[in-house]
Amino acid sequence: MTKSLWMIAALASFATVQAAETTYAVDPNHTHATFKFQHLGLSTFTGKFAGATGTVELDTAAKTGVADVTFDARSISTGVAKLDEHLQSADFFDVQKFPTLNFKSKKFEFKGNKLVAVTGDLTVKGTPKPVTFTVDSFACKEHPMAKKPACGANAHATVKRSDFGMIQFIPAVSDEIPLDIEIEAIKK
């Protein structure tokens, strides 16, 4: 191999390694967690947490990743101010003692180039519990406004609020809670 071909091969190899190991910062304006609960068997309420922070490390070549995403528990919003206050109380999220919710991944599962599941620990009220999120939408590309690499995903799981010590009003208010996380993250 000539010296110039060797240099090109070395640079290409370096670029591939660099591209494979990418750290993204969670975009707080485009990342949120939503949940639903059945209320007295009459209706379904939807709530949302915003104020997300964290990072996602993604190695698409090795098909691995790590996510560490934190939500501000005080940002809870159902559209009903009194309900938001009650959900922030010690009966539920106890935001004075536990102002954040966190998901820290342990495993990313790929099928081909598609991310299909993320397993890790969801911490609510200081209690970590294992959960697997199914990913039904995943994309990485250049962010059209930031002009940087970005990734996004929609992930879904069902958790039991009683696992986190929130037992008030079960079964009148559902124990099993569908939880969705929509996330966008931009390369640091």
C-alpha cells in the first residue's frame, strides 16, 4: 500500500470510529413524557412531564447505546390545575422530596439498523424499577435548523404506579399506566 493510500485508509478508519461513538444532548423543547390513567372508570386523563435533560450515547456501528434522561416532576401538567397540585403532593409524586424522574438505560436492542427496544431503570420517588420501552419510531439525521447530527425516537411502556409507592385510589384510578417518551437529542 502506498503511503497516501495508507493515510486515506487510516483517516477513513478514524472517521468511522468517531462517527460510531456519538454523544447527543437531550433537547428539552422536543422531549417529554406522557402518561394516561383511567379515572373512576369514567374517563382517561393524560398528563405530561417536560423540562427534560440528559444525554444519549449511540454507537450505530456496534448497535449499542446509553441513555440517561431526567424529567422535572414539578412540570406535571394534565390541563387541570387542581389535579396537577394533587399529583405533585405526597399522595402521588411528592415533588418536594423527589423533584425529578429519571430513566437510565442498560441495553439498547436493535433489529438490523432499527432501534426496537431500550431496557433500563425508571426512578420515580427515589425508587428504581426495571422497565423496557418498545421503540416504534427511530431516526438519526442532520437537524435541519441546528445543522448538526440529531436523533429522535418514540418509546412506549406500561408501568404500575404501585411499584413506586403510589397506591392512592387504586382501583378507582388505574394502577397500570401507559408511559410514552418522545425524545430528540442533538450532537454535543
